[in-house]
Amino acid sequence: MKVRRFQFGDWQVDAQACVLWREDEGTQVQVEPRALDVLVALCLNAGKILSAEDLLHLCWDGVAVGENQAQKAVAQLRRALGDSVNAPRYIENLRKRGYRTIAPVIFAPHRESDTLAETWARESPYVGLTPFGAGHASVFFGRDAAIVRLRDVLASQLPGGRVFVLILGASGSGKTSLVQAGLLPALMRAGAALHVADATVLDLGAIGAVPLLTALGGALLDLDGDGEPLFAGRSAEQLGQSLIEDGQSAQDGVAPADGRFVLFVDRLEALFSSAFASGLQRQQFLAALDRLSRGGQVMVIAACRNDFYPEVVGEPLLMEAKAAGGHFDLTPPSRAEIGQMIRLPAEIAGLSFGGDTDGRERLDDLLCEAAAHSPDALPLLQYTLQQLYLLRSPTRELTLAAYRDLGGIEGAIGRRAETTLEGLSAGAQAALPRIFSLIVALSAIDDAVRGVLARWSDLRSDDERALVQALVDERLFVSRVSGGEAVFGVAHEALLRQWPRAVSWIAEHRQALRVRSQLEGLARQWAAEGRRSDRLLRRGKPLEEARDLLSGGIVPVGPDVNALVTASARHVKRAERLRLGALAAFAAIALVAAFLGLRAGRAEKVAALRLQEAEDLADYMLDELADKLRPLGRLDLLDGVAQKALGYLTTDDPGRIPSAARLRQAKALQTLADVDRSRGNVDAALKALGQAESLLQADLVAGTVDTDVLKTSGLVAFWFGQIALDQGRLEDALRQVLQYRDFAQRRMQLQPDEPDAWIELSYALSCLGGLQIRNGNGDAAATSLNESIALKRRALLAHPENMSLRVELANSISLLANAQAERGMLEAAADLYDQQREVLDEVRRREPNAPVWSFRLAVANRLKSALLVAQGKTEPALVGLNQAMEQIEDSLRKEPENQRWRVTRLEIRLLSVRAELALGKALILLPDILNIEAEVEQMLGTNPTDDLLQRQKAQALLLHGIALAAGGGLDAARLKIDEAAGIARVSVDRDRKDRLRSILLSSTLLAEAEIDLKRGADEAAKQACQDAVGVLRAIAPSSNDFRVLDPWVRANRCGGDQGAADAGARILDQMGYREVDYLKTSIKQKE
């Protein structure tokens, strides 16, 4: 058993050091040598049953010991692996038979072939920035799961008679390598379940001016069947043309009936981005691929960058593959898979990784960590490994010193950029400064350098386009679609930090970048406020810097900035003329100065009156005006109000500020904190709140019971709590909100008949109720929210025209409805949602042109419809969802770019599809599901890390899988559902306390179980259900939320725990839960 390192499930095993570790968690476990021998024996016989006697013979070297020694060793391994006897994931115990591994086992292939090791002892096992080819298959690691998934997708297309698979992935994600070094060698291996005789590759990014059909024909001519050309006697042009004239005849009689071949079309995005690909050529080429894929012999696989997905959506022949489950999304590799990419090729080639002298850092670990945090930089990881190979020691060690000399992965980026630039023409090299000016920005918040996306349409010359394209080709830049336009930018901001040319350019032009950043913010604000004159640049340094920026031309600016600077210059010129006229007026004023001096006594009295007026104005600005501006989101005006007031109020020595002035200063600081938080400047907000709290505390300690002091103290506590909630500090948020409520209650005791006091207490109780819902305390939340609603209704009787109060009432009713639903009180919740809609209808009637009210009504209708679905009232729910869709569409017509509203539209559409699926309308819903998926993908293109959008993608994939399964397409359905489960697992890992994430993951697991049952794989189905139980176990037993209890009951029934299922079912039955699919499934499971 001379084994060095291997992978067992998600654990790495070092057999020599007797260590197990997981790279995704940073966990490392030491195991006794004998137990490690047992693990090696089991893994060398992966999937086979070894009895206790077998293990004693293999691992105890003939020493006579009892059988319980093997049992003890296996028990120790289970503890180390975190495995379970009842629900094993790694080692299974078969009663009276023995043990076997059930997790995947991966050894380096050199265990199978010494010749392989000799081959790679002479060459680098790393490919640098070039893709892996078929010759690198033996050193291509880390994509086993993706290869299996892709092969399954390919196989799932066979029954339909059209084998066309489209691989979508980011630039540099490894699409080409996956096919050339992973999938094709696996398919061409003797004995493969899905075997192909030969394969050919057509790289559309490398065919130059060759017509598309001719290039296709040339690639097909490379196919051989039984040593003979598959398409003999044809020229490339003839063969390509025949595919659009008579696609079937091109394949008749040229291969054995059972022979299959693969055409791999790489860089399909060239169809949409290259000049040679006219509309007609593109349509003919896709039609030829379609006919090939239907011929029964040639399977077509294409790879396309996912930033071209909007163009893919516009091609029916490409989207037809999606409807059949033929789209494959290549996701970034896991940390464990990255570890395989780094370590296993080195093991084959006899390379080792160095470390530091005290053994605390190993080069392979550092590489894995760096690449795991930058999954887009996989080609650059290969480049770094290639450079390390070239710098290897005489003992074939890849050294830590060489890695540090390269500057790590990020340092290698700079070197590659320089090499790429040197290979271009002088004109292209000279275009580099302007490209920097387009893609480099300076943060307006912290002056940090960052990369931004620039439009391809902003490039002005062939040299600029050649430079950007070269950097994209070398994976140093990325290209994608954003907002419907093709854009580009750096693949990794490390390029801006590590490339000396970039560092030098940024240092030289930092001031210009800073000015542009400031001007862009001011221009956006100016344009948003209707280009008001009081927002123009003032005379002096700001305007002069702006003029210098525009005249210099080094850093380009947008049209809004140009317009702002031009308008400001005109305004200053006009003001200068007015200033000259004012000088003459001042001369006349001086003549009467003596006379005014005689009036000084009277002026003193006037000054006292003006002081009182100024204080009254400050009170108005900080109270009524600020309250009117907040709902409008006018942060700039709020900021100006607070700054002006604060400037006036802090002119005196703070130690001698009277109580009234302290209160005004605290109000100003609280308003500033509101503005700073909204702008993301949390530190400044906390500082302002702390200062306000100190000022107010002086009055509170002195026993002051002024109602304004109590109100402002409550608001300061509220904003402290809001910031704590933003940061996920729920306990701190609850403590501050309780203080807010206490201040509001004290104020109401002093002003029991003042409506404003009722309103403030109602706001505090609403905040408290929302937090209590998040903490799972539904009863307390209902109490708080009921009291809040009563106070708001009472206040509305006194102020029926207060629209802001009506909106807050609707929000409180919605929160209470949510609390009642989570308590299992569905009828009460439904009634509350009706009340919410009545309030919002009244608001919209009074303000019919404000799109926000249609949006809020759409949300209310969606929430009510979700309850109707839960009650089994699916048809009325669909009517409500149609109303919601009309309302959200009405809002989006007025604000089409509102992302929040687009997300809500997706939620409505997803709920509609789910409701109709339960009614058995699976097949007719597939086009709707495809449209939803396309919209989600488009939105993810501009915000790929948005967790809510990712979960909506998972929901769409889950519904797609359920629909396909209902139509009998189990293989395609399973692929969709597995993809949904992968997204859901990532989401749960980000926040395990979020119930909605756990509900989504459990739903995907139950869908997997349903497919396993249809296939007759009862044990696999049971395991999936038990996994779903495990996901929900922390939240379900104490919950009355039907969204939790539904999957909990289903999972326990099919997982074998009938007692837990019955207990949950009783709660659902008592609350009136009658969701259609739940009832159908319950009947089937009981049968």
C-alpha cells in the first residue's frame, strides 16, 4: 500500500503524514497510523465490501488481534471524517458483511502507469495560459464532477434525436479545457458507456476570414471512422454547403451505423462579435449545426462565454437546446478541486512543493488559497504554475522563494501583461494610456484605485481595439454584456497594482482621476435634480480643476460632466458681471453708513428679534423640513439642512451651550447620521450619533423631561439600532430598538393627547415587531404590531391627509400578516393582507401618478396570493397574481431600470408557475420558465454575486426540472434540479440562519428524491429525504410556518420518520393548509 496522497470525498488524505484535511473549511485531523492503513485499504478497493477479516489481513501484517480492532479503526475514521453510522457519507457498514467506501476516491493516475510518469518527467504538467488539449488529459484534474455532469447532459439528449449541448461559462473558466482534455478523452476511451469514435474541433475565434460554412466543412473533414475519412471525396466548401442544402445527405453511408462522432465548436461568441459573421452567415451556420445534431451520428458541443447570453437568447436554434436540458453552466471549481489542479499534476511529474523553514507555509497551500479567492483567474494560476516549473530546483521542487519572486499569482499577472504588450504593434502599444483612462477609476469614498467597465463602442481606432482584444484573449481583460452593451475591463484588479506600467500611469494621473470621480458624482446629482443652478460648480478651485481636466483630454469624461462644467462656466461668467455692478452699489451704500450708525440702538433690538427668527428657522429646518425631505430620499438637501444648522449652532463654546441649542445640535447630528448611513459612510454616521447621544444625555442626566429631548433621543437610538441591523448584530439592534420604544412611551405619558407622540410610539413598536419576527418570536411580534396599528389608525383619524402615515400603516399591517402566517393563522393573515390592500388603494387613489404605489400593491397581491395557494385556493391565487403582474408592469413602464421592481416581477412569475405546475400544466409552462431563466441570467450579468438573484435562478431551475420530470424527461430534469441544489447549498453556506435558504435547499433535495423514486432508486430517494430533514432540523420542530412544515413533513415521510411527519401534518391540517401538490404527495406517500 505505497500510496502518498489521494482524495476521499471532500477530504484530502496524506497517507505518509497520517493527516486528513478539508480545504474548504481549513480543517485538519491527525489519525492513528493503523486507522489510516484501514482507510487506504478501503479506498484502494473503492466500492468493494471488505470484511473485518480482510482488513485485519491487509492492515495488521498477520499479527493476531481481535476483529474489534478493525471496528475500532473504522469508528475512529468516522469520528475524524464527521461521518454517521445511520446516515453514512463516507464509509458504509453492511451488517454481517463488512465495510465499503461510498464517497468518491481519486488517486493520481500515475498509480496506473509508470510510462505516464516518465512522459511528464520531461515536460511541464502545467499549460500556462493556453487551454488544455487532448495530450494533457492525463494531467487534467479538478473537473471530474463537471465532466460527469456534462457527459450526462450529452447522454440525456440522445432519446430526443437532437444532440446539441451548449456550454456557458465566464471568460477563463475552463470551457475549452473541460471538453478537450476532460470530456472527449473520456468519451473516446475504450469501454466508455457513451463511446465516440472520433472528434474534431472548430475554433471560431481562429478562422480569420474563412467563410463559416467552409470552416465547418474543413473541421468535419478531420473526422475518421475505422481509419477512413468520414466524409471522403468532398472539399471543405462542398461539405459545408451540403449541410444547408441537404443536411441528411451529408452523413448518409459514410460511417458504421453505431458510430458516433463529436464536433466541438469553441468560442461560439465569435458568431456575435466578429465582422465576418453576418446575419445570413450566422443563420446558415446554426442551421448546419442543427442538421448535424439531428443526423444521429455527429453530436454537437459548443462553448460560449456567458456574457454573450443575451445574443444566445435571440437565436431559437440555440434556445431549443435549453428547452431540452442541453445548456450546461460551467461553475467555478471548489477549493478541493483547485487543490487537485495544483497537486495531482505535480505528483505525476515527480514534482514537489516547497515550504518555509518552520513548516508553517507550503507553496501548494498558498497557491490553492490565492486561486480560491480569485476563481476568475484560473488561467493565471496555470501561468504561475508554469513559471514555477521553469524555475524549479535541481531536485524538481517548486520553491516558495520562486513564488515570492514572481509576486504570487498577482505578480505573474504583471509579467504576462508586459509580454503581451511587447508582442503588439507600436500603434497598439501607444494606445495603452487611453485604455487605462477608460478602465481605471478612483473611489470617491476612500481614494482607492479600482477597475471599471468601459464600452467597446468608446474605442476610437483599430489599434485600441487590437490592444483590448489581445488583453481579452490573454485573459488579462474580461469582456461581457452590461446594460445591453458590450463592455470590457480588467479580469483582476491586481493587474492595476502589479503591472508597473499601470502603477506608473495611475501615479501620474491620480489627481485627474480624483477630480473626474468627484465631478461624476456631482454631475449625477445635478442631472437627477433637474440641473438646478444652485448645484453648479462655484468659482475658484473646483471649477478651475474641472476646466483643466476637460482641456487636458488625458482622462475622458461623460456627457453629463461636460454639460455640468460648461453650465458652471457660463453661470460664473454671468455672476462676474453682476459682481461688477454690485461694487458700484456698495459705494453708494457707504455714503449712508454714518446715518445707519445713528440707528444702532434700534438695531440692537432688531438683532434680538432676528436671533429669535433664526432659531425658529433652525427648528423648522430640523423638524418639519427634514421630515418632509426624508420620504423623498433627498439626501443632498437633508445634508445641506443639517450642515447649515450645525454651522450656526456650534459657534459658541460647547461647554456653555444652553439646553435648547444642545437639542438643535443633536437634531442636526442625527440628520447627518441618517444621510451618512444612506450613503454607506457608517463610521461617520456612528460618530455623529455618538455626539448627539452625548449632548442629549446632558439633559437626561439633569432630569430634563422635555418631549423634544425624548423624541430626539428615541430617534438616535433608532438609528443606532438600524445600523446594527444592517451589520447583522441582531442583539444590539434589539437593545437599541427597545430604548427607542422606551423613549417613545415616556414621551406619550407626557403628551397623551398629542397625535405626533402616538405616531412615534407606533413606529417604535413596528420596528420592534419586525425584529421579533426575525428572532422567531411571533407571539411577541403580533402584540407589538397590533398596538402599533391601533396607534396609527388613531392618528389617522386626527390627520386623515397624512399619506406617509398611511404608507407606514400598510407596512405595519403587512408585518403583522407575516407574523400571523408564521404562527399558522392563515385566515387572519389573509384578512390582514386585504386590509393592507385597502390602505394602499386609498393612497394610490390620492396619488395616481406615483409608480411606487402600484409596486406596493403588486407586492401585497403577491403575498395574499401565496396565502391562497397555501390554502388550496389556486384559481383565486392566479387571479391575484395576474393583478400583481399588471401592477408591477405599470410601475416598470415608468421606471424600467428599477432593479428592485424587476426582482419583484420575477417573484410574481415564479409563484405563478409554481401554482400552475400543481394544477398539472407542466409542458405548456416550459416557455414561461425559459423566459424567466433568461431574465434572471440577464440580471445576473450585471450583478453576478447577488444572492437573491442566485436563489431566484435556483427556483427557476427547480421548476424547470419539475416540469421536465412531469413530461417524462427524468435525465434532463435531474440535471436542472442538481444545478438548483448546488446554488442552494452555496446560499445556505452564506447564512445558515436564514429560513428561506434552508427551505429552498430542502425543496431541491425533495425533487431529487422524487426522480430517484420514479427511477426505482428507493435507497437514494430515502437518503435525499434524510438530507432534507437534516437541513430543516434546526428550525422545523418549533415552527408553525407552513413554508417550513410542508417540506419537513414530506421529507420525514419519505425518509422513514413517520412520527415526525404526522406531528407536522397535524399542525398543517389545523391551520387549514391545503396546498394542492402537498395534498397529492401526501396521498401518494401514504399509499
